[in-house]
Amino acid sequence: MNPLPLAPKLSRKFRLQFEPAQDRWVLLYPEGMVQLNPSAAEILKRCDGERSVDAIVSQLEATFNAQGIAAEVRNLLEEGQRRGWIE
């Protein structure tokens, strides 16, 4: 697998939005929809192509008063890259 980009961003094939009917964030794409858990949504909301992975981790740790989440964030981003969500 390719290494994660320095500043990950969502693929243009996907659109992140809150879906009131499901009461959750989803990734929409032409063939369907991926329902996200709250943690995944918070990570993907920050994938704007400007923030580094370290910056995303730091921001999440500060926002949610959490520590030691870098591995989980990286795992989600790597899975997102494997599935084509992240470029």
C-alpha cells in the first residue's frame, strides 16, 4: 500500500455530510453510502488536504481531551486510503 499523504484529503468521488435520517455522518458516492461512526466522522472532517496527520491527531486530542490516539487515527486513514476515500 502507498504511504499516507502528508496532508490527507477526501477523494473527489466522495462527499461527507450529516444525514438526518440516519442521525449520523455518511460518505456519499455514486454507488451508495458509507455510514460512519462518530470517531471516523471527526477524523474525516479534518481531511482537507491542508492538515498533516500529526495536526489532525493534535486537534482531535485537544478537542476531545484524549491522548494516545495517533495509532487509531492512522489506522482509520490507512483503511480510508485502501477503500479509496482518502487521496
